[in-house]
Amino acid sequence: MDKKEKFKYKLHQAIENKRIKKEKKIPQSKIGINYSIAINITIELITGMALGFFLGIMLDNYLQTKPLMLIIFIILGIIVGFYNMYKTLKRYGYFN
């Protein structure tokens, strides 16, 4: 009987561990939401920098001030990108 009780005890532990692991899993919908937030933030940041870059190049060509406008608009684009990233994170509830 000792072996039977030992087997039942181990079986019960294995079933309990499996149940606990199942409860700890993050649902797929939550993972999808987190990926969505990450992609949205990345797009916000890259868009600001890219627009600053292209506007800087266009103004440099128009005004013939080669690196000046490019540098200014890249810096402005980075600032705008981070501001948009902050607004996006605030909308998702990370800054309350």
C-alpha cells in the first residue's frame, strides 16, 4: 500500500503543478495587445524622425544651407517622435 499511496501523491502533485502552470500562462489576446502597442510606438518614433529628415533635406536643397536644416529638422523630428510616443503610451494607460 505504501507504493500506491506514494504514486497517488506524486500523481496529485503532477496534476496540481500542471494546473498552476496553466493558470500562469498569459492569454494570447494580451500578448497581441502588447505587440500592437510596441509596433504603434515604434511607428510613431520612426515617422517623426523620417519626416524631420526629409523636410530637412528638402529645405536644405531649397535654401542652399546644406547641413543646417537637416540637423535642425532631425532634432525636431526626434522630439516630435518622442512626444507622440509619450501621447501613445498615455493613451494606453502607462502614464496616469
